[in-house]
Amino acid sequence: MLEKLDIVRVTKDGQPSPRPCTLNNDEFEFHKAFAVACGGMILSGDLLYEINAANIEVLKKLMADTGEAAVFDDDSFEVGRFKLKNLLCLFNWGDVPKTLNVSMDGKHNFTDFFTNEEVGDFINKFSIEIPAHSGRVIKWRTYEKAS
């Protein structure tokens, strides 16, 4: 789930048959966001003794933030929200980049859930471009409530 690992199977005649991982980085981001949106179901097939420090931190975040699944705005399943957490799960299921616009009353600050990278401050609407076949988890905090 977190790292590209090629699978090597052994054929009946004992020869190795490599199957390279075909997921790109955006598709990995999609899967990470999907795990958060599902409420924390984690089944990692990664070799934990070989996983890098950054991905150990991703696993820690995935395991710590469990117990509630996202509720999606509509049947496009592009914007998922939580009742008890200040998180958004954003998905682009398509083949081209897409700008998602999320209505949120008031002034908010947004950061990336996994990297803590600042996304910015927005008033009443949050906009972000999501690459094709990708997902993002964004945490937010309110500065001012709408009047």
C-alpha cells in the first residue's frame, strides 16, 4: 500500500516470473485517502522491516485516526467529510486532473493530513486541484465562523 514492490512468482518449472508494480504515486495517494475515508481499516502488505521512515509515519497516522468513516457529499464520491473530525477526503476518479470546490461556511486554514504541508486559507469555499486517479486528505481548522 505504501511502497512500490514488484512481485516475483515462481513458475511450475522453478523460474522466477517478476510482476512489476504498475501504480504511480498519485494512485498510492488515492489508496491512502481511501483508507482514511473507510474509517481506518488497515491491511498492510508492506514488509514492515523494510519500510522507510516517512511511510512508518503514514501508517501511524492511519492507525491513530480510526473509528469513523467519511460521509460523501453525493454519489460522485469525490468529497467525503467526517462528523467528528476536521478532515476532508478528496478523490479524483477520472483520467485528467480535476479541481474540486468544497463549500465550507466561514474562514478556514487547510493542511495536508499526511505531510502537514500548508494548503492555504479559504473563505466559504475550498478549491484544490487533484491529479488524475489521485486522492488527498486535508485537515482544516476554523478561524472565523460565518455570520
